[in-house]
Amino acid sequence: MGRVNETCPSATVTGTDLSRFQVVNAKLRGVNGAFVVCCAEYMPFRSDFFDFIACSEVIEHVASKKDSLLEMERMLRKGGYLCISTDNPLSVYRRVLDYVRKKTGRIDVAHEEYIPIASLTKIIPRNIRPYKTMLICPYSLLPAVGPFGLDAVGKTWVRLTRLTQKLPYVGKQLCNKYIVFGVKLS
């Protein structure tokens, strides 16, 4: 939300989280906006209320993905935009992390839940038309590599990903996130 405040200073921003701690944390970091503690399946906002809804790194963690998406559809105005980002379960990044987790026995090494893009697009409500999907590599590769030099590995990975994104199969393997954009039709 902080970036939204910088990019669109006149926008009215509302943030939600199931965790009261995360809501307080956002306020302490100086993010401007209204914050509500609630679950994604039952939001306390009226129908057709928002012009834009961003669901960033959340959809894979909710109890009911379908109900959460239906709730987003309900709150979105006609012509409003939906943006969903989540981890790419097919990426080499995820496979390396899983390998490190298994070999080291460390449970603190980025254990993530996944939702494949095919599964996500199947449960997007009919009234929301997905119009673009992007594969991205937004951050360093290995948070637990230690002696290899996290900064160097991360920067190298991002450069390699940018070079190979144009190759359909290779790009899908190297990008550790994907974003789906949609618009509400009626």
C-alpha cells in the first residue's frame, strides 16, 4: 500500500488482513489508508464499492479461494480491475527451496503454499474477464544459501530471468511469481 500512496497520492486506499498484527504493522510503517481486520471470504464492504482490488500474495493462503474471489467480484464496480499475484509452483526457484528444505531439515526456509495458474483461472468468477498474465521475478533467489552471497545470487537470477522471459517454456521455469489481471464486465 505504501507504493500506492507514492504513485497515486489522491487515491483512497483500504487495506485488509486477517492478522491484527499486520494491520498495526502497516500503520506503524506510515502507510496511509483505512485498515480493516477481516477474512478474505467475508469482507465488510458494500457491493460495487471498489475501482481496483489487488490481492497480493494472499490467494494461496485463504481457506476458500473460490469464496474469496466471489467476494472480490461482489465488491468490484463494473469496469473495475482485479490484480492477483501469487507464487509460481513450477519455478526452479521453488524447486531449489524445496530441495534446500529437505536436505537441511530447516522448516524456516520459505515454505509456501501454491495455486497453479490453471487452477486459479478456473475459479475466477465468470463476471471477471482475465485479460493478461505476467510472469515475474521480483526478488532474490535463495533466502537461505548463506555462504554463496545472497545479493550476488539474487541479482544474477533476476538478470537471467529478464533475458529468458521471452522464451515461453524457460521463462515459466525461472519466474517465481505470476500476476493475473482481470476486469469486471457487469
